[in-house]
Amino acid sequence: MSIYTKVGDNGTTILQDGTQVPKHSPIIQAMAALDELNAHLGIIKSQLPASELKDENRELTVARCENKEINVYEQIQRTIMGIQSLLSCGKKPDNSGVEFKDLFIDEITNLESKIDATCAVIPVGHGFVTYGLCTKSAALDLARAVARRAETCLALAAEQSRYTTAALAYINRLSAFLYINARYADFEHSVTQAVVAVLDNEVKQYQLNLQTAKTIMEKIEHKAAALNIPIVVACCNAAGQFIAVHAMDNALLISYEAATSKAYTAAALKMPTASLTKLVQPGQSFYGLEALGGGKITAIGGGVPLFDKKDTLIGAIGVSGSTAETDHDLAMEGVKYFAKK
């Protein structure tokens, strides 16, 4: 079977209701813009790492569709194809009794919930944005620009299809969704670059070695045993690479992840994690920080940095197993021991 029909060789095409229209007609231009938008979404989807495709806390929350899991970008692509199919019906009568303006109400509500969730974790400005801070945000901004053009085309096609009202509302919300996710990508990139810059500029005159780390951990565990608190304690170097992690008997499983996150955060930001508690609140300088790093960043007390006598960062300690205050106090036992060396 041939994939070409030659029907459109004269510059016209036929809608599903049999109407013959020129290929430059508003409805065909709208369908073409939506097709271009779908292609850009495909590029974005193809570049996502597997870890993001399974992330249920960010914009890639999976949805159940036809008994298989699909990420939100594929769901959007399917909705767009549904819009294209409806537009191709032209003015064909519909006897379903469905209110056309409500056709995509569930999809719109779903996008709005994702937009609101992202706005809650990053500072959103209202000025102009220079695109291209990172590859991911650039791709999202390009898709958003095409979505805006598709809106214009849909508005011009209003007289040729009764479905444009519902389609316009969905594409308008999709534009906002793409915009806020581009800003999240910029935010994530900026914070990551800042942390990398800090670590790359470190002049490590003293390297935290395994023997010192083990002694520090023993001092902390001795204090924890006296308090009858089973903990997990972790030590990492200035680059956030772990030297040793040890769990006391009966320590909670979750304490392992918490201790390593605390140590990593203290090294990355060169400050105790207890000091971050207020800084990550809405309106503060580090608001939204905990959403970054794939779970490696935490603002729970128990992580403390280690500095040598020249105030050069050489590593960090993370403790988990009790309250944030007690974990912090136990971690400070290691700092006090190290300061006496």
C-alpha cells in the first residue's frame, strides 16, 4: 500500500466530513502547528533519563493508559493527536450531547495541578526570560513558543471547527506547563552549577582519610550508645564522595539514606543542615532547594561540615537515628574530636 495519495498535489486537502479546503486554510495551519508541537515534545521526551521518567513527584508523573505506564509528555502528545483528529472533522454534526468546551476538562485540570506543584517549589519571576540557560529548558521553551503559535492558528480556525474552544483552553494551559517546567530546569541547572563551582574551587590541603573517618564515627557512636540511640553515621570528603558509612545495630533502614543525604548537603553547601531549616522556607534564599539533587539535598539537622585549621572544607559528617536536634549534637561530637587533632 502506497503512503502517498496525490490528492493534495493541487494544494488542497479533504477533511473527515468531506469538505475540501486549501492547505493554507486556518484549520490546516492549526493542525500543522499542533503536529510541529508534537514533534518538539517527542524530542523532549526522547532526551529524558530513565530516572526522570519514573519520577512521581515532578512533571513526569506517570499515568495509567491502556494498561501501561506512560510519562506525562506522551500523554500530552496523545491529547494533541486527539485534538487534531477532532479538528479534521470540520463542522460535522455531533449527536453525543457532549459540551465541546468541556471536552478536555480533565486534561486541563491535570496540567493545572502540575503547574501549581512546580510553582510551589521554585521562585517564579514575572519579567522577561533569556532562553537557553541549559539544553532542557531551551527545548521546553521552543515547544512553548510553538504552542503559542498553535493557539493563534486555532483562534483563526474557530469558524471552521466547533472544537477550537476546548482545544484553545488546553493548549493555553499546556503553554503555561511548558513554561514553568523550563523555569524549573533553569533553577535546577543554576543551583547545580553553583554547587559544582564551590566544590571545583576547593583547595584541599588536607584529605579526610578512612582511618580518621572511622575514628570520628567511633566517637559519635560511643556517645549515641550512651544515649541508647541506634544511629547511622556517614562521612564524605569535600567533593561529597563517601569514605565510610556505618549503621549501629537496630538502626532504622531509612536512617542510612538520611545520614548520607545530610553529609552530602553539609559538604555541598559548607554549612550545617540544621542552618538550612529556615532558609528553605517560602520567601527565603534557599526556597525550593530540597526539590533538587534527586533526594540528596536535605534541610534536616544532623549534617555538619568539617574544616581544617585553615578553614578549608575537607569533608562532612551525617548522623540520623533520633530527632534533628539530637542528630546535630551527635554530629558535633565528631567535629569537636576532629578540631582537637
